[in-house]
Amino acid sequence: MWIDAHVHLDAPAFDADRDGVVARAASAGVALMVSAGTTVDGSRRALALAERYSSVVAAVGIHPEAAGNVTQADFEVLATLARHPRVVAIGEVGLDYYRDHAPRCLQIEVFRSQIRLAREVGLPLVVHDREAHEDVERILRDEGAARVVLHCFSGTPEMALRCADAGWTVSFAGPLTFAKSSGLREVARCLPIDRVLVETDAPYLAPVPFRGRRCEPAFLIHTAHALAAARETDIASLEAALAQNARGVFALSDEAIPFAAGP
């Protein structure tokens, strides 16, 4: 089975046909999706979807773009959400120095707070890192983060190997399929297989041949094939390895995740 390590199923882009999106994912062999929040309200929506669909689990967190509006009450709500049995990670959290929607000092403060929350509740982190590689890596190490998923990785092979040595996991999204992503394919080649995941980041970053369209979890297989080609491995072996990796990092088991009835 395929596990989509990072989607935003609560996004307005899916409001018109969310049931269809989930059904198409299942038809494409995507057995489970990790739907990530980016705000407190978005985290609530992600959890509601995890309760609605048996093929969805939630990550709850505050994205760096929203860091400028965070209150202590928001952290308290997040801590409560994080203890729900269908929440498997704290995310999407991190730093974004490309858009700088929030002051960097606030981004760092909110990031550190959520790393500590993840440690407190025993969940992995799903990390957003856009043009902030040095600070993201330094802060994760400073805070002693152990279970980390570097979502939609965009760093160098050298950074990827350092992260793998730290026990962190690198997740590849649609950009792996883009013609100009030779550096990212080098990252995919050099990593130990047990430090790799695959995701869609839907509704964003649709892979080739759907680039420019709304992305869906059903498109995961296209990124997976690009990953298999980069690593010169067969798709069945990759599928089994990545499912095992996702189960490990997100602690996915029948006992840990009491799957709800639903579509």
C-alpha cells in the first residue's frame, strides 16, 4: 500500500469534491493520508477529516506563515488536539524565509515551542523548510528533536545525509518529477532507503504529468515512480519500504490508530 505522508485535505480546493478525492486516492492504491494543519482552525479541520475518513490521519500544527498571529490560547488548543488518538504528528511547522509573512524571530519562537510540544506528547514533527535550511537544522538539533519528517525536502545531498544520520526522514513531493530537479534526484539517490517517504502536498505541487493542475493524493504514484527511477529500484520494493518507513515514523498500527468507519 501507499501512504501519502503529507496532504492538506482540508484545503478549500477540495470543498466541492472531497469524497471523490478520497475515493480516487483509494482507487490509486493510497491506503492512508496524513492531512496536516497549518493553523489551529486548520488543525481542527484536519482532525475532523481524520474522524470522518478511515483512510486519513491528522497532523496538527501552526505553519510559519501564521506565526505572527499565535496566542498562548492557540498553543493550549494545539496541545489538546495533539493528544487525540487520530493525531499522528505535530505539523506543519518550521521556518519560511522565502515569503517572510511573519518576522523570523516569531517564526523561530513558534517553531521551538512546537518542537517541545512534540517531545511532550511523544509525536514526530512534520517540518516546513523554505530557504531556511541552516536555521531549521540548527534548531532541530538544539532542541533535541528525534522523530522528524522534512516535508517536501529542498536541501542539498549533504544536508540530507546529515539529517539521515540524525535519524530524521526526508519526504519527496511532486518537484522530484520536474525536469529541472536533478539536484533533488541526487538527494533521492544518496539517502538510505529507511530515511525516505513520499507525499503529494495536495492540493499543491502536482507532479508531472499533472503539473499546473490541482494536486490530489491519487497522483502520489507519479512521484513514487520518479523516486524508484532515481534509486534504480522496482516500484513494488519501494512501495513496501516506504510503507514500513511511514508506519515507523508515525507509529501507525491498528492499536495506535483506531480506524473509524467511513468512506
